[in-house]
Amino acid sequence: RGLLTRTSVPKDVVDYIVYGTVIQEVKTSNVAREAALGAGFSDKTPAHTVTMACISSNQAMTTGVGLIAAGQCDVVVAGGVELMSDVPIRHSRKMRKTMLTLNRAKTLGQKLSLISKIRPDYFAPELPAVAEFSTSETMGHSADRLAAAFGVSRAEQDEYALRSHTLAKKAQDEGLLLDVVPFKVPGKDTVTKDNGIRPSSMEQMGKLKPAFVKPYGTVTAANSSFLTDGASAILLMSEEKALAMGYKPKAYLRDFVYVSQDPKDQLLLGPTYATPKVLERAGLTLNDIDVFEFHEAFAGQILANLKAMDSDWFAQNYMGRKAKVGVPPLDKFNTWGGSLSLGHPFGATGCRLVITAAHRLKKEGGQFGLVAACAAGGQVMGCAEVLFPW
């Protein structure tokens, strides 16, 4: 609805809707379709949902780009959503099996026999965890090991997290975070701005205990992205269609890549692998980029990637490249804050990264922006976008 209000795009012009989400609710397994109907889009508009962990809405956007490039569609709405405050909680496997068997029981005797086998431990719920299925390791543990492997100290992580919150607060106070849509929370006040931005001090942050690897880990609640509710939407069109309808594009998606690597030791190193590939595809160099927007899963993850990108040894031994790609200058890097300060609703973050890059390009008079985001499973999406001044 917010997108419809902001853009005034006629509902019947939209050819397709693609949405990303991670923790799916069974009742709305195709949340793209349900959201579209709830927002008042035509019931004749197809919609489907994609999931690719933290880059789900990136996948939604590039799926839309593919539909347009293939000539299937002219106008696509893409986005993502996550409801972290009300995640589905399952019964234990024993209880689920019993209940499903009970549903098939035909006689009262069969039902009573199954009920009599239920034990107290059957009622223990299965809580969702941000853990890798293939390794059973939480992402926080991976971030701690990655920080240790690249020699990223606790102080460096806290300093970067403080930077993220400070820059986000500055951007918020200056009215730069333009695309926040007010939302009335049932039974509570209307949310009009991101409420996780909390600049602190190194002293206060230093008091927090390690959150994952105890007692010697360096990843804490203060230098990790926090989980939050959130949704995003973006309007995609072919250039011909946009200009015919009188729209001035905010940015052009020039190229994109997806890469994957070892989900254990290199789970969060995706931006290092994706950046040189997307630059080569787009015919650009690191020096051409005016705006960098990288997903901040953890401060240690960001800093480890910056160190890996600055290492010839890493490039030669792990990436099969002759030389390092180089380090993005911090004065061009996440200068309006990032996931550490704005929060990380899994399915929605990708669109936020892309539209923030577009707004920064316009505000700063830049031409090229680069977006990168790591995801569970050791996957990553990188895209280069270009802004033509109007």
C-alpha cells in the first residue's frame, strides 16, 4: 500500500509481484499473493514468494528483472517481509507424529491408545534458531570464528557498530531516510521511524558479555544486527515503460551476480567473492564506485570482509585471483548506517540496501553504486547499479 501511495502506479499496470521471506507462516505460504490481495492489487496479477535467507528480497528483485529482461513483463513489484515478533513455533517431532497419526485413527480405541502414549517431554516446543542446517552452527558462532580468523578485535567491532548507529541517527535526523512508511501496530502506537537506532559509547558497549562463544568471544548484542519486523517494496520497470508512463527512474540495475562458498568457514565472506565478479560483469573497477551498501550482519563480518578484500594472499589462495580487489573507502561505505543500527528483517533487507544506494547516489551526485549482502548457506548477492542524472 505504501508503494502504491508513493508511486501512484495504477494497480492494473503491474504484471507480476515477487516477494521474499525466510521464516514462513504456513497460513500465508505464498505471502506475495496474500500481501498483493490485501493491498488491493488486481486478483488477476500473478504473485509468487521466494526464499534465499538474508538475500530473499534481492532474489525477488532480480527475479523481477529477469521477467522484464525476458520480455514477459513490463512492470513488476518486488520486495520482502519478515515478522520476527511472531515466528511460528512448532511442536516437537514426537508430538507432531502422534497428532498426525491421531488424525488418521478411525476408532475410539485407537485414539485413546495413541493419547496414552503421550509423555510430558512431547510438549516441549521447537523454537526457531538462526542456525545452519548443514553445520548446526548459529550464524553468531560463525561470525565469532571469522573475526578470530582475520584478527578483528572486540574494540574494532564495537567501534564499527558505534559508527553504524551514529551515522544512522545523523541520517534520520537530517531526513535522509525517506522511504519509511508509517505503520499502525495493533494495540500500540504508529511506528513512524526505525526504532533500533541507539548510539551508545565504547564504555557502555564494552560492558556487554559475549553472546555466542563464551567467555572469550568478541561478538556481542551491541555489535550484531538485531532481528526486527519489517517489510519492503520496490517498483521495477523497463526503461521504455517507465518513460512512457512519465516516471523518472531513481536508478538502473546494471548487473548482478550470485555466488556461493563453504557454509562453515566462509559463511559470511560472500561480499569478498561477489564484489570482483560483479565489477567485472559491469565493466567497472572499485574506483568507479561512488556508493557502497553492504549488509551488516555483524561488525566482525564487515571488518573481516574488508580485510579479505585487501589481501593478495586471500585472493590468490582462496579465490583463484592474481590480486586483491581492494577495500572500499569508508567515506563511501554505509554512510547512512546499516543493518547493525536499522535492524535486519531477513526477507526485507535487500530492497532497503538497493533503494538506500539509489538515494545516496542522488543525494551525493554519484553515478555508480555497489550493493552486497551475505546470507545463510554461504551465499551472497552483489549488484551494481547506476544513476543517470536527470
